[in-house]
Amino acid sequence: MTRPRRAVIVNSAVFTLAVLFGLAVTSARAQDVVKIGQIEAQTGANAIYGWMSSQGTALAVDEINKAGGFKVGSKTYKIQLIALDTRGEPKEATVQLKRLIEVDQAKYIFGPFLSNVFLAVRPYAGEFNGKILMWGGATRIHDYVGTPGHEFLMRTWNWDAGNNGFGELMVDNLVKTTGAKKIAMLFQNDQGGKVLEDIYVSMFKKKGIESRLDYFEPGTKDFSAVLAKIAAWKPDFLFPSYADSYLYDIVRQATETGQLKKFFLVRGSLGPGLKNKDGLDEYMVYVPKYFEEAEKKDPKVAKFVKAYKDFYKRDFPYDQAPLCSASCYDHVYMLVEAMKKAGTVDDPAAVKKALMSMTYDGLWKIRFDDKGEAIFNFDVVRLKKGGALEVTHINPN
């Protein structure tokens, strides 16, 4: 017995509707995703400035997605993180940013932390002013954030100078606690060194501190001659460089002679001091957060450390964890809260406006100034001879 033709037509119609409904649901689900792009150096010579950012961001995205995502309006969204490794190469980063914006259509970009990478991608990113939101920790972002044509830009690292500047507050703390009156600066002769000169020469003068500045060429290994000249000037503290690759040699050679034993740093880690703890008298360093202490006292930090260990199945990187203060774990959660407040995931300008009006209390207490530059609490760690540590917590106004 043949099947009635009408039944075939009805069944075909039902099938067609089912397919169309399925496609519609699939499309709707595909749209309920917020894409976050990230351009940081995860490998290469400068990976220290991007590796932890990529680690913390991935952890936050995983936590948010496993919790069911987040709701904006009547829709629930999950996050797709597209974290690309620039290896610290400006040309590579430019290619990656084009892919993120043009192919992946990401409207929110985390990074970069490296200034050379930022300067390379800035002109291209500027073509999408108002259509994307880029926030990174690069020093040179300071020169552009808040200026016309850079409304897409926010800086996630706090600046050195100004009433809430971490460098300004650190120098005030140095003078108050040590009475320092003479500081010698030894910077590498490159863009980073010139930035430090521009900031700190005038800052020390304003605060009545006598200073001298010497430069060394990138790649230098033997600092004995310049350190001898500095020692003859008899400074209260040596303010050396900004990168651990040089700091290890400078601190070791300075302490070996016994002529320079007190150090003041606003960039660089505690590592060079710890390695030479028996030869120095004092090593005062800016640390966005001293995780070894914070883990014991702050439940949020303890939770983060445990979550990291569980997620990555390895020990917690205490030495690199402070760099999570820039474009990392807290910032994913802060971005989500801003989207909720703005009522949109598709309008970066509206989301930026929400970010500018809020304070996020996470691992750090983060807010932005009127230009779009971050202000957050930090620690000053003082290492004394033999390894004794003293931590001072500073909360900007």
C-alpha cells in the first residue's frame, strides 16, 4: 500500500521546520558568547611580562564559564578566550591583533604589557576607535590613554607619578622611613631607562633629594667601573635598572665590593635581593602584591592560589604572580561586571564608561582615573641583611 502524498508533504514540512529551528537555536547559542582576545608574550625573552597574564586570564574564564556564565539583560553569556603568544615580537603581535579583530571579531583585547609591542599595534588598533576596548599594562600606554583618537584604550598598570602614583608613594615612604637624601640611579640606555629618567629625576628634585644618573649600554655584564664611580659619590641608596636580567648582575657586583649595600627599586623583582641577601643591608622594592604573605591573611588570595594549583596541576608561581595586577584574573571579572552595569556586551564604549565609574574589589582594589589609567593598592617589600622581610601595604586615595 502506497503512502499518501499529503503525509509526505506534512512530514517534510515538519522536518524542514525542525532543521530551521535547530539552526536558529545553534545560531543563538553561537551569539551568546563574548570573545576576549589577548596579545601577550607567553614565551620568549620577555615572557615574564606576559606569561602570568595569560595564566590568570584563562583561570578566570574557566571559573566564570563553569559557574554557568553571566547574565546581561535576558541573555546568559559565556566567554571564549583567544590568547595568542606574541613572543614579544611587534610584527607578530600586529598580525595577531588583525586576526582577533577581523577574523575572530573580538571587541575586547587584553594586553599588551610590552611597550614595543603596544607602539607597533597602536596605529592599527586606532582604526577601530570606539569599536574595540584594549587594556594593557604597557608603560607607553600612559602617553596615549585619555588623548583624542584613543578612546579605545585603557591602562591596567598604575603610573609612577602623581598623588596616587606608586613611585611617588614609594619615594615618600623611603624618605619617611630612612631619611634618604642622596640617591644614585643606574639605568640601561634604552627607551625604558629614558622613561625612568623623565619621571624620577624631577621627582627626586621636587622632594629635596639629591640625585645622580648613570647609564649603561644594553647587554652590559661588567658594572664594576660605573659602580665604583657611584660608590665614590656615597649615595644613601642605589636605584638600579628595571629588568631582572641586569639587576642580578648589578646587585651581585655591588654587594661583592661592599661599597653599595642599599637598593631602591620601582621595577624588577625581589629575586636579585634574595640571591644576595647576605651581602646587602637593605633592598626596597615595589611589589603589586607580596603573595607569600597575602595568601596567609587574605581569603581571596588564598582561594586564587588554590584555584591556580587545581587548574594547572602545578605549584603556584609566587615570583610571577604579582604581574597578575595587569590585564589578568581580576580584569576578566571586572569586565563582566562592567558589561552587566552597561547592559550590553556589544558596545565597548558603553562598557568602558561603566568601567570608568566603578571600583572592583578582587585580589586588588582597582579603579581608573579620569584618563582611564588604573589605580590600585600595592606592597612595598623591604629585604634586610640575611633575608628578614618587612611588608608595607599602601592604599592610594
